[in-house]
Amino acid sequence: MEATVTTANSEEKTWGGGNEPMGASYGKLMMWFFIVSDALTFSGFLAAYGFSRFKFIETWPLADEVFTHFPFMHGVSAPMYYVALMTFILIFSSVTMVLAVDAGHQMKKDKVVIYMFLTIIGGLIFVGSQAWEWKNFIKGEYGAIETKGGSLLQFVDKEGHRVSLADFAVTLPEEREQLTKNKGKWFMSEPTLPSYSVAEVQAGFKAHPDLLIRTEVITKEKKKTILSRQDSELRLSQASLVVEGANLTRNEYGSKLFADFFFFITGFHGFHVFSGVIINIIIFFNVLLGTYEKRKSYEMVEKVGLYWHFVDLVWVFVFTVFYLV
């Protein structure tokens, strides 16, 4: 009879609520479930990127040639410098979040306020930097030509240095009219017209005999293939349209899939960072109001800290896959 009562009491204690599996509260455990599920989502995206890159490895853009901009240094090639700075800022914000959580364990409200404020500033700088990087990626720097077969042609001088369309394209007395819905057939439309037409690029190339064409095909030395002058003229005669910058349908840097994955994965991660900043701001004001002092627990700071560390860790993988490998 006593064994039966003991078993009943044990079952009531187990299923009666208020338990903390593995010593974690319900909220913290749910945050871990979310992190694991989100990690699997990012893993799927990065795996798809890896398979696509492996399939089109010969035409995949070189990161050192794509991400070369640095604020207030127009025209200066600084490959990967700003991306490295962005990464450092995000990792440093993770350090300040650790300090905020530690201060919360010690019930030091003032330190929690300071460290959370620094974390929010770091997150805002990162999101702003990512938006600036998107702007440059979309705008482009040199421009290129897409052939009728879909190949991409870039322009270089005899030393192999990139040359922008603006440096050699001529202006022809021709009128170009953008196709809009009210002017096209069956409500067709087209994107914004490029700065130069195909004919203007071809005429400019012909007038500069020192220019050569570089294809998107990468050699074993991890350099783009440069054609001879004769082959360059032959390939340019197959030009179909002028490409400036990158979007979901065109990409002056190389394979179109690179731009698709870049916008999707970095945008998805940027959304996570922005969401984390918003949540941090809400928790920050709760700290200022003394909400967690009254509860005698800063567990909410710890839970949002778990999310912030996850976002930082994901960026390490995104940074490695997109920029380093």
C-alpha cells in the first residue's frame, strides 16, 4: 500500500507541472528548440548553396573581386576588409551580450543597461553595413556584357586589370526608349535601361585596341580566362545586353545563382539580426524600468542572449561559405 502511494506521489510530481527538465526553465527550453530548428533551416540553405557552387564552380564569382568596397574610400580596392570589420563588430556584440547576462546573474542593473546598449549599437551597425553592402552589390562597379548564349563578358586592360564600361564606351546618336506596360505588347515591360547600349560598348571597344575581354570561366590558378584581341572581338559580336550590377535575373560578377543565394541567405540572416535588435531594445527598456529587478531574475536577458549568440554563430558560417571559401 505504501509503495502504491509513493508511486502516485511520484507521478503527480512528474506530470503536475512546474518541473524544469535538465535544469532549464520552460522559456529557455523553448528558445533552445527554436535555435535547433532554425539551425537546421540555415544548414539546408548553406548546403544548397554548396551544391550549386560545386556544380557551377567554373563560372562562380570570386569573392575578392565582388566585395571590394569600403565606406568613404571610393575607387580603392579593399577586398574583404569591410566584411571582416562587419564580422568583428557582430562578434564583439556577442561579447557585450555575455557581459550583460553575467551582470544580470549578479543583479547589477546598471551594467546590464550599459552592455545591452552596446549590443544594440553593434547590431544596428551590422544591419546598416549589410544594407550598404547590398546597395553596392546591386549597383555594380564595372559592368559587363551578356551574350546571346548567356555567357558573361568582362573587360580588362593588357595587365589584366578590370576596366569599367564608363571608361571606354562611346555615346552614339541613338534614341533608346524603355519598354513599359503602356508602350509594350501584351503589357510587357523591362527593367531600367543600362547606362550604355550594346552598340555603344562595341564601338568603344573597337576604338580601344588595348582592351581585352575576360570570360567568367575560372582557370586552375583561380583566375578568370582572358581572351586574345581577335577572340575578344568575336565574342563581343555575340553580345545581347549590357549588365550593370546584380539582381535576381542578371549578375555582372558571374553566375546568376550566386546573386540569388546571396540575396536570400544574407537577407534571411539580416532579418534575424534585425529581429534580435528589436527584441534587445524591448528587453533593454524593461531593464531600465526595473521589471527584472522586481522579479529578482534576469532570465529574459539570458534567453535573448541565447538567440543573439546563435545569430552570431550563423554569420560565422555564412561568412566562411560566401566570402572565404
